[in-house]
Amino acid sequence: MTPKREVVIFHMPGCASCRAAGHFFSTRGFEVRWHDVSQSMAAKREMLAKAPGNRSVPVICFGELIKIGWQPEFWRGLLEENR
């Protein structure tokens, strides 16, 4: 059995980069868990704990890896290495 592929994206409504990141992961079979930092203070606190001092979205959590901003080339390279 293959391990569950999951990614967490801290986002805000209307964020085009957030939508692009979600689409990227979902089309590759990942379960995408969304945390809206504009509607949830708990989500905002969690994002700030994972990315101290950061005020921009998306913040993408893949296991222990945390990346701020949408960098599709980084993720393409990372996923190719893990196949």
C-alpha cells in the first residue's frame, strides 16, 4: 500500500498562486487540505508557527518541508526525484 500523498496549503480567497498550487497537487493525486488564513485565526497562528514572520500566501507544507510562495519548478523537480 502506498502512503497517502497529502499537502497542506495555507491560503486566502482570490489568491491565484494558491489556486495554481492546489490544482498542481490535486492533478497529481495529492489530497489537498486548505487552511484559509483570512477566516481562521487558528489557521493564521499555525501558518505563522510554521513560517515565522511570513505574511504572504501560499504557504505549502509537504511532510516536514515548508515552502513560502508558489514555485512550480521546485515542486516539479522534487516530485520527480521522489518517484
